[in-house]
Amino acid sequence: MNTDVEFHIRQNYPWNKLPANVKQSLGNSQREYDKHVLLYSIRNQLRFRNNLVRHVKKDERKYYEELLKYSREHLMLYPYHLSDIMVKGLRVTPFSYYISIMEDIMNCEKSYDSLPNFTAADCLRLLGIGRNQYIDLMNQCRSSKKFFRRKSARDLLPAKPVEISVEPWWVAQTGYITEDDIRICSPAEKRAIDKMIDSGPQLAGSMEYNVVLSLYNRGYIYLDVPISDDSCISVPPLEGFVMNRVQGDYFETLLYKIFVSIDEQTTVSELANVLEIDLGLVKNAVSMYCRLGFAIKKGQVISPDQLHPSWKSAPSVNRLKSTMDPQKMLLSWEGGSPVMEAGSSATDTDTTSLEDQDTASVSSLSIPAGPTKRIAFLFDSTLTAFLMMGNLSPNLKSHAVTMFEVGKLSDETLDSFLMELEKVESTAEGEAQRYFDHALTLRNTILFLRYNKELTPDQGPDIPNIGLPLDLLRCESLLGLDPATCSRVLNKNYKLLVSMAPLSNEIRPISSCTPQHIGPAIPEVSSIWFKLYLYHVTGHGPPSLLLSKGSRLRKLPEIFQAYDRLLITSWGHDPGVVPTSNVLIMLNDALTHSAVLIQGHGMHGHGEMVHIPFPFDEEDLKGEFSYTNMCVHKALKILRDKVDLEHQCGYITMLNCNNRHRRRASDADVGGDSELGAGFDANGSNESFELVAEENNGDGSKRHGTEGVSSVEDEWVPLELCFGMPLFSSELNRKVCQRIVSHKLCSKDSLQELLHSSRKLALKVLSFVQSFQDCSQPADPDSGVSGPLSQPPAESGVPLPALNLLFKDGQLKEWSGRAPPSLHISTLADAAWRSSATLGESRICVDDLQKSGPELQHIGGEWLVLLELRLPLFSMGNHGDKPAPLTYAEVPTADPDPGEDTPRIGVSYVFATDDDDDEEEDQDQDRNEQGEEKGAWPEGEHRRREDELPCAVFHRDECVYEKKSPAETLAPEQLLQTCRPGDLVEFVAAGQYPHWTVYVGGSQVVHLHRAEVKSSFLGQASQGRRGRVVNEVYRFRPLSPDVVVQKALEQVGITGRDLSWRNSECFAAWCKFGRREFKMGGELRIGKQPYRLKLLLPGKQCHVLEFQSLEDLIMERRRNDQIGKVAVIQELASHLNHEGGGRGEAKGH
């Protein structure tokens, strides 16, 4: 829907008052406008009266029925703000609403993850059905189908709500009550109903607790959660929150916006003004938080004399008795133990008695006195992932969920969070150590920033210096707000912003002039552009090549030939280190999705890296360069003049690529993973770059006297500069904290200087980016061709590179991709021939190369050198191009003697990728490059049965796969009538790889698609192709359908480096049979080839290929399916003629 149309509907503009341009966008049709009004009102669950919809839909009851139907079908939250209509008018209670939703998704056999987060949380609260309970119900429902008396989903669902938590300040109102309902009520219940009918709505706390629950469970009353304009709420650690999926409807979006924006000192009306959202909507959202138990209302909610005695033992009241004043539990940065802060308001407060505690529990949590503005520590989702995955302490996960879903952990809840971090052990095994290190360093960072008097020495004579409170904010949640709203929220609540370092490259850092920000000034400072800027201004850095999206390499550039490891950074993703031996495959794959920065990392294994904290102390700048004194490096001297390092904090990473003498393990402190610790993900690529295993923790001072460590200044170059507080190394974090205090970075004068220097740096970096974006020939805006400057911006808002840039020998310049003129092509050819002894059979035509010269290909606006080296793929060794499936003429034989009657050895695809969709995009281009004929099937046509080549697969002497007469294919709508949960469905089309899926019921399938396991509708997964059920082609023993469905659903969401299957067929077959042979690396490729692929040719002839793994065999068979029967036979005929008439290769059945 057009945003202009939405705005005018929201403002209740009738048709005759709409501007002309809005009418024109609707085709000047009032009927079309009426449709938009009705749809918008239903989607946003608007009340009929006082809204524009009353002029469009005359029947009020029918409107609410349509609204309820839409909400139920889209799994939205129950419209509690319309309870008076839903309960009194339609007699639809929240319990009956969610029961119908559960019944629908169970009948459709949908997964529990289909429920949005807040809907699932409300279902858990009312029905008591979480993930485990839902799986159990589905198993019961499926098992009952096997017996004569089948139970429906409704029979298995609860008949009444579970006991919910009711707050005494909630308001009870009568619902739809008949005379028959009154007859079965107890005397106490009748008195309560009479009181509500005669005197109006009543506070729940003024009535007997059990009566309120009983009437609510039977649907005779409904509960309102009143929120006033001056109400304040606090958000404790989330309990009962369900992390399923984000729905994206209006109310859920509003809930997340308020989550990250609210604090205990801001009233609801102030929050509405800051967010510039209607006050009524904000009240509805806050009311929902309190109803779900995700927030607690502060302030006077009900007086003690109004409270019924039965509420003394109510869970909702007792839950608050343990709440402590935040000022009473301040943790010292020095000692790390709970201490009473001298001079704080807590010292003047006496211990409350038990009676006072009861009073406080129904009144509120006390709002602590102190400064109104706080410090905000900005983190990203990587930190929350570490806290969730590490199983670090029993109750830490609830805080991590709060940090991720709410996007904020306020100062009032940091005491319990710190107590949980105190329980984290300092040592762990393997990968878990990384999680433990981050948790412990985060604890030290919080203790340092929170209520630290040394950070605020200039508060003024009239203000007691107790430091500032601290909130933890997730960057991604703040970015969910529009920039103006985000700025208002930050300026209202915070005096200083401090970022963790490094922030993930997948998010856009917060840019803020006020409040001042110790961190990246603009998004470009956290991007690849800033790395190149550092190298450009200092004249020092590792060899670096930035390739624009769409480029394609045929060989590794000369500057990287001497390197054993390369640092690869895909645009908008975190970097990773890979061996140069197989880097081209990943590079070309990544370049199809984004721009890529290639950097030399290590010539003999991994390069050595050291992190240097800044600002620098005066002692650091004295003396000569050494391993223990890198601050005097000539590159850093230049950098101090170009970038303000005196009023910022962070670290500089120095790299030594020529690391010939590795340090002994005993001398190296193994620190947590740094900015290179995250895996590489090329926007959906199924290739992942090897992770960097750092060998130091950034502490150069400990290495004095270390043997074998290079201290030559020229061998060290700056790799990157990160602003903020590092969390991956406790020692580096401690040094940065000390320098923040010693250099008084939080003082007013320093922050003012930081503001000016950040603006200067931002202008310089933006000017640098623009200078390398300019193109010599401007694009014609009317030509329809995108020039370099018209490329779409990246998701982070940082401009993508329009040119290929090379940093070498201290200079940054455009890279054309041409070979050096001094290197003749014959030299390359001779080198290739010399390497043939180790690489195996090589098919290079030197005469053709010398006649034609190097082939040049124009891709992505650049000329790149193409040297065609046709090398076969082997199970050992590496190659320099994307591995295209070989023709039969290129398959090496088991014995060079063609006269021996033996099967031929098949191709090993150890480095190949076989994602169906990725290969479809490049298949025509790859065939043209290889000189192959196009398949016999025209693209886009349905595959005929007679065009498929029959085959069989043997594991030693046992037949494990057979396709003699392929089954007839059906249209997707016909398949739905024959499929059963657990079936394997294969979609086929002429000239395309077959696509396999697992049918899980409810018209849905689970399949591996574009390097991600997805759940899709069958028709969507087919993509217009016809399909068939292929349960019988493999001869393995299948798992039960329930287990197949469960295994498939458990994999949904797995992407990138976490995938264990090379293609959709391997994934589907693994779900069906559960055998490790279908997973990557499931079998060792050594010794004799145990698998044989028998191709059944016309005339009772056959051709046999041997393979070392089922995975390789499947990929070869899928290639045959893709190119077609005729093309396979032509390849075989050509090869057999070349070998002497097919002697010993073609045999009878």
C-alpha cells in the first residue's frame, strides 16, 4: 500500500478531501480507496467507531468478524484493546481465539516456529503450550490416525486456560453472561458479578483472588490492563518469551520500537512524544507488555486498604517482594563485590519491615534518585549469541534473550545480570573459551562504566559525583527506529555513547554528534573504505585488492602469489582467513553477490597480529621500535597526525605477514577471537571461509625476550583501526579502560574535542570515498545502463565500490586486471607445463595460447585476464578455477592402457559446489567456456521420460539406487493430492538440475535452496517445474515418516558454513534415510573406489564409472540429469572413438 495513501487513511481523510496526486495514484477510483481503507483498518485492528472505516463498511458486526478472521489467519495477537467488542459482542475470549489458532496450525501440520514471537508467548501464558508441548501434541495427533478411533486436534487441546498471573491493579469487567451461566456460579462469584453490574468495572485486587481467576477462566469476565498518561514501567529480564519468528505486522513493529525506547523514568506520554506515535497506540503496547509479564508498572497502582486479604499469597504480589533498590547493590569496578556506595541515596534508607515490603510490593518499585541521563554501551547481536550459546550460567540466558529481543538491558536490571556473570568460570574447553572470555570481559566493562566517579570528575559543585548509570543497547534494535526518532531517544536519555569493538560489519553503526560517541563516527569508518583510507594516508598496509561486484578471477593476482593465507572480506560481512590453494572458488562465488576485499595475511601459515591500544601514553612514544614498543612505528606516527587518537579509544591491529619463525605455544597467550572470529558468509553462499585462530591477545608488553619474534619495523604494517571498547581480550580491554581514565576521555573538554575531530574525520573519509567513486566517463541517465555511480547502495548505507582498487607499494590506485607487460604468455604456459608433473594430466594448447595471447573477458565493467588451464579434478591437490563438471573425454582412467577392460574412475568433487540454483545461473557460461554442446533439452521445457538416462548405483555388490523407467511427472497441484508427510519429491525440468524436497504436510516442503534450508509451500518450491515422488529410487531402509518430518523441520534456518549437505538431493535423502554418506565428508576419499555408477545405454550397452564416495557419485549423476541423455551419449561416443572404438569400455548388460 502506498505510504501517502496510508498517511491519509490514518488521518481519516475522506475521498473528497484527498489531494489530487493521491487520487491519481488510486486511479481516481473511490472504490479503490474504500478497499484500501477497509484493508488498512483490518490489518491495524482499528475500532469501527471514530475511524474512516465506518463510512466504508456499514455493518459493524460484520467488520469485526472480518477483522477477527484476518487476525486469526495471520496468527496475530488477540486484539485486547477491542475486548469489549470481542468478548461482549462476539463472545470470543483470548482463550478461544488462541485455541482456534492452535487447531488450525495443527490441522495444517505446521511447525511451532510458524507462530510469531508475541503470539507464541501469549499462547504459552494462556494455554500452557510451548514448543515441547506442541511437538508432543502433534505426535499424539499423528499416532491417533493409525487407529480406528481418530482424535482431532481440538480433542487434544486444553478445555480451559491454565492459571495465569493477574495483577491486583488490573480491572475486571463483565463479559457475555447468560442466565444459565449465573445458575452454575457459586455465591461468591454471583456477588462479584452483581457488584460489577451494579457499580461498574472493579479492581481485580478488591475482589477475592480465586473468584477472579474462576470467572476469567470461564469467560464470564475479561481483564483490562489500564495505562495512564503518566505511567512508568520497568522491563525485567524476560521470562516466558518465545523466540520463533518476527511477523512484521503493525503492532509487533510497535512493540519492538517501544521495547528499545522505554525506560523507568519516561512516562507513556513522553514516550509517545519522542517516538511521534499516537498516544493510544503506545498505551495499547505498554498494556500488552504488562499483560504478558514482560514489564512491571511503577508508581502507586492500588492502595493497601483496597487490597483483598486473599491477594496476600497471590504469585503476582509475591514476585515483587524480592525486588531490591538498585542503589543498594552497586558493584565496585575495583573489587567486583557488592558494596554500599558512599554518598549514594541508599545510605540514608532504613531497612524496610515485612509489612513495609508488602506495601511496597503492591505500590511499585522505587524510582532511584540520581542523574537523569546515562551512559549507553552499544553492542551487536554477536555478543548476545555468545551469551546464549555458551551455557555459561543457569539464569544468564534470560538476560541474553532480553538483550536480543528487547534490545536493551537497563541499569535497574544490571545487578542481577552482573551476579550471573560472576558465576561464569574463567576457563573452558575448545570453542567455549571464546564465549567465556566475552562474558568475563563484558562484566569488567560494565563495572568500569557504571557509576564510576573517575569518569565524571566535572559534574559541578552542587551535584554529588556518584558516576552515571549504564544501559546496554543493541545496535540493530536502535536501527529499527527511523533516524530522527533514534536521535530523539538517545538525546533524551543519554549523555555518552560507547561502542563495543569491533562491531559486526553486517550492521550500520550508530552515528551521533550529540550525545558524543566513543566509537565509529559514521558507517564508513566501520567499512572496508576506512581500511583503504588508513593505507592511503599512511602509505603502509598489506597488499590489498578491492574487487567490485560482478568481477570474476581466472587466476590469483600476482601480488598474492607468495602468500600462503589470504584475508577475505565480503562487503558487509566479517572477514576470514583462507588458504590460497582453493581461494578462487570462494572468491568467484562471493563476487556474484557482493564486492570483496582480498588482503595478504601470511606467507608461511597465518600471519602474526598484535593489537595496540590507544590513546597512547607518553612513555609509549619514547624509544626505538621493538616488539614491545610498536607505538613508535613509522606508520603510526603518520596516523597520529591524520586521525585523532587522543580523544578516542580503541585499538590498532598490526600484521606481520612474513612470519617464518612461529612462536612457541608456551610463549603465546591464546586470547579470544578478534574481529576475524566470525565466519564468512557471502550473502547466501554455501562456502565459508576458514576462521582465524589468533595467537596473541594483543599484549605486546609480555613478549620481551620472546624467541623467534621478528622486531624488524618494515615487516609490520597496520591492518585495521577499530574505535570502541574491545570485548574479545580481557587484557586489551583492561588497558583501554585504564587509558580512558588517565586521558580523561569522558570529561567535557575531551568530549568537545571528540565532537570536532569526529566531524573532520567523517568529512575526510567521505571525500576519500567520493574520490575513488568518480569515473572518467559519466553514465548517460537516459541510456538505461547503470554506471558506476548509479550502483545501488549497500544495506548499511555505505556506497559500493565502482572501481577495482589495488594497494601496493604504498600507493592506492585503480586496478585494470591486466597482466604485467614484462611477463609473456609463453612463460605462463611453460610454468603450467612444468607443474603438470605434480598436478596430473594438463590439456593446455601452447600453440593456441601463443597465437591468440591471453584471453580477456569484460565482466562488471573491468577487463580481467583469463588464462584457460583445463585441469582435471582430483581428490588431492588444488586448482585455480571454479570446478566445472568434466566431460567424459577428460576423465582419467584407472590404467593408462586403454586396452584393459576395467571401469573408469569418476570425478572427485571435493572442491565443487552443487547448489542447484547457483549452478543453473552459470551452466550456459561454463559450457561455452569448456567448449561443450548445449544439452539436448531446450531450457524451460518439461522433461520427457524418454529423455532421461536410466542408471543404477552399486556399493560394492549391493544395488543402492536404481532408476530404470522414471516415473511420470505431475503438476504441483496434482502432487499435493498424492504426497504424504515424509515423502521425497523431485522437481525436474529440461536443462536444469533436479531439485529434491521433503514433504512435511500442510502443502509445505523443507528443502535446501540457495545455501539455506527453508520451509516453503510446495508450489513455491517447484518454481513452475513438474515433480514426482521418489521414495523408492534409493534402496536404503527409510526412517518413519514422523522422524523424517521432524529431522527436516529441525534443520530449517541452517545456512552457510553450518550446512552439511552439498545439494538438495543429499539433504532430502539424509532426512529420509539418516545415513552419513549423504553428508559432506561423510566418507573418506581414500583407497579403492567402492561405488559404481552404471549408465544403461541403448542397445543393451552400459558404461561404468567408479567413485570413492556416494557424494561424488550423486553429483556426477545429477550432471547427467541436467545435460540430458543425448548429450551424455554424445560425450561417451566421442570419448570411446578417441580411445579406439570403445574397446573395453562399453559392455553388454
